[in-house]
Amino acid sequence: MTATPTVGTSDPGTGDGVLRIGALAQCTGVTTRTLRYWEELGLIRPSGHRSGGERLYLPTDRARVTRIRDLQELLGFSLAEVRVVLETEDVDALDRVRSEWQRGDVAPDRRRRLLADAVRANDGLLARLDDTLSRIQAFRDEREVTARKLEALLAELDVD
């Protein structure tokens, strides 16, 4: 990607145009330090750099940052777990579909195939999420049983 004079001048809240690291951080609710750390871990990668080394991000990068943040905050995933999710073919397929769809010059028959691919990929992600949620529920149930046992032991001590 080559930088243009208008790089980073788009409204960071609109999601269109190229963003610099500060604008990306602001519109996704993370810090620039977090973005750099995720880059070190290989979770994100700038789509380009200016000649001075300034990182440049596209809307697809913004979507990836938002996905990472949501996996951490909403589902409590560790960064290792986030990496596994991001490396699945389903996420890659959804990203490819989104990127091609947003180009706007896609023929109707190709749009139909893209949507079918997106449905399959999304169904795969849903299945994986359901599996993860069931494991989380099982872990929670175990913690609940442990809590009841500990409360019973505490009650026994209170009686003595």
C-alpha cells in the first residue's frame, strides 16, 4: 500500500478510508500500545506503512481489531484462544467474503456464491462457539458444585 496525502484524514468513526494507529485505537476502544502488542504477537498486521514507518490500517483491519477485543471482553478468551479462533478457515473465509463484497463491483452470481460461503463459514463459527459455551457451562457447573461443598463445610464449622 502506498500512502497518499489523505491517509488518516477520514473520520475514524465511519470505517471508510485508511486509518493511522491512533485513529484505529480510538475507534475500536483499545490503546495504541495494545495494538502494537497484538502486532508483536501476530494477531494483527498493518495493511501498509508510510515511508516513515507509520502504520496504516484498512477497514478489514478495524474489523479484526474489533473481533479480537470482543473475543476477549465478551467471551473472556485469552490471547492464545483468540489466535486459535482467528486462525480458523471460517474467519478467513468471512474476511475474504467481506472484502470482496465491499468492492462493490461483484457480479450477481458471484454475490450469491459469496453469500453461500459466508453462511457456511458463519455456521462453522457458530458450531465452534456453541461447543465453547457448553464447555464454559460445564466448568461453571463444576464451580457451583464446589461452592456448595465449601459452603456446607463452612456451615459444619459454624455448628461446632
